[in-house]
Amino acid sequence: MEALHITLLFLVSLAVVHSLNPNCESTSQGSTLRVYHVSSPCSPFRSKTSLSWEESVLQMQADDRTRLVYLTSLVAGRSFVPIGSGRQIIQSPTYIVKANIGTPAQSFLMALDTSTDMALVPCAGCVGCSSVTFDSTKSVTFSSLACGAEQCNQVQSSSCLGTTCSLNMTYGGSSVSANLAQDNLTLATDSVVGYSFSCIKNIVGASFPPQGVLGLGRGPLSFVSQSKSLYTSTFSYCLPSFKSSNFSGTLRLGLNGQPKNIKFTPLLVNPRRTSLYYVNLIGIKVGAKVVNIPPSAIAFNPNTGGGTIIDSGTVFTRLVDAAYTAVRDEFRRRMGTAVVSSLGGFDTCYTVPIGKQVPTMTFMFPGLNMSLPQDNFLIHSSSGSTTCLAMSSSPALNVIANMQQQNHRVLFDIPNSRLGISREICS
């Protein structure tokens, strides 16, 4: 099976992109699909109100805080968390891909989420959904899944009040009610026949991606598992820099087309949430120094769910308090006497030029080191007057987020339980 190169759309809302003028008339070719930044004139998700740089950063932090509560609840084995009340432009995951569902096909820009299993699709008649919904009555290949279906037993929060399998779940800060269904799902040119997904009937909360979610976790109902015969549970992505003028990346499905010269680290399994992609973070270097982090702060603990995950939906990396404090303090020490300020959830910001004294940063895993250029851990205002360390603390879980992953090829080799990372410029 030829690896498919599926173009991603980066959704980070930064004020700098409002000045871009992409060609909205350009069409997709073959298995490479046209993408737009969420704030570009071509994007259906473009905000009606222009946001300043500070407002954009604070919005992304609010999105991340909601997502962190969601991820922490997954680790804790909870299927429900309190509904968030924050108003958000669009909830992370922050990359989307065009997916076709049904016969004839209905197209959706679905958010890719490595920490979610099932596809979540807004269906016609949904209360609280956006205006773009899937109309099952127009698809000749659609079918509902009954209570006795195997897929119904694979959903933790499923129930059967009638003959159709239904479920209630929380996604980010939203509460979702849905029925289980099947239809054909196509990414680029290959179709997965009889793909099982959640047909959403009700959403409470404003944090759900407007055209649905495509789960890339490793649970039995994820895209990775349901397309196993096509792609052998192997995929990779390269996420572009948010400063790129074209904001395009690629999702590669299958063994062919994956990088040959790439280093791997083992994927770990948390029995509380087997679909999350845990890795063993063994240290962080700031400059040439390995930061003195308490081992318990980064150790994988299958009993509590503690440890480190790779996540495509969180924007800024989160480290548990002890780890973050150690990294932050060493970064500040290396920055010398520059005056530190704060912005929202970022507590290490500078309003003076800091170019030459900025140290390098490296995440260390068994088998590989992930060296981060400045663009992967510093965020700058559009005017250049403010620069912040783009990380913050977390109460219980370390999350390697998408800003830190940008311009890297991240390869998920599930049959061999390993994760590959290599530098790749895809902006």
C-alpha cells in the first residue's frame, strides 16, 4: 500500500496570519489535499473578530487548560468530567484533515487527535452542533449499530435504552451524546468500508471541533485499528511551524514512504488508558546541562497513569510541577539578568531582545534525543516586543505538545511498539 500524503491544516490562531492572502481557488491534486490556516481568508473557521497577539496566546492557553483536564481524566480512568464553561474559538486538536463519509461522499474537515480513539461526527438534527453535519439519510451505505454489536461492547460509556447502541462522553469541555453507526470513510483515495463511528446527536459546551474528530489513538475503534488491513497500524506526521506562510504538513499512512533513517524509542502502555501514546522521558537538557529533575516527576507509573505522552492536540508542552520548575529555573539562570515577566499561564517572558543568550533545549528518551530549535519552545509577539517560554506546569501528566513537535517527523509504529522522531522541515 502506497503511503498517503494527507495535508494537514494548522489551526493555531495567531494574529500574524491575518495578513496572508492564499489562493483560495487552488484545488487538491491526487492524494495531496489543499490546506488553509484557520485564520486565513479561505478558512471556514476564521474568527469574525481580529485578535491581538496577546489575546491569541491567552485563547490558546485556555484551550490547552481545558484539554489538559480532559487528558488527565483519561489517565484517571474517568469517562466523565465536569462540563467546562469557557468560550473557545475551537477546541484542540489543532490539525484537521479532509475526510469523506458515506455514499455518495459528504466531506468534513475533521480534527486529528492522537489521544482519542473513535471518530466523532456531527449528524443531522444534532442539538448544539455546527451547521456542517452528516445526513445519514443521503448515504446508501449507512447503518446503525445495534446493542448486541461487538463495537458497542468496546465503548466504555455505551448504553442501550432502545435497540441502537448509544454513548455519552466528555471531549475537552463538552459533553457529547451519540449513537454508534457505520459507513464508508475515505482519506485521499482509500476507503475503509463499514467504518464504525459516533453519530453525534447532542453537544453541550463550546469546545468541540466544529466538523468532528478523527481519533488516531490505538484503541479498537480508532482509525489506526479499523484501517489496519490497509496501513498495518503505522502512521507518521510532520506538523509545520505556525509561522509558515503555507501552513501545510503531511500525514503518512502505511509502511511505505516512512523515513528510513529515524531513531526510535519504545512506546509504553498505561493499563488505565491503553490508547494514549506514552513514552519514557528520562531527562531534559537546557543548553549542555541535564536539568536536575526528581525522577518521580517524569517516571512512568502504570498504577497512577503518571508519565509522559505525545499528543497532537495540546499546543504548549506541559510538565508536572517539579519538572517544570527545574527546567524553568535553569532556563532563567541561562538567560542571565534579563527581567522576567508573565503573560497568562506563561511565567517566563521577556520584553527585551534575548537572541544570543537563549540556550538550546533537548528532550531525552531511550534511543533518541529530540533537540528543539528556538521556534519550538519560544513564542514571540508579532511585533517582537515580547518573548515567552512556551511551556507551563501540569498537576499530574507530562504532555509533549504540537508546538514542540513542529518540523519533526513523528512515526507511530504500533506493531513494534515504538515511536520514531527525526528532524524534518515541512513548513
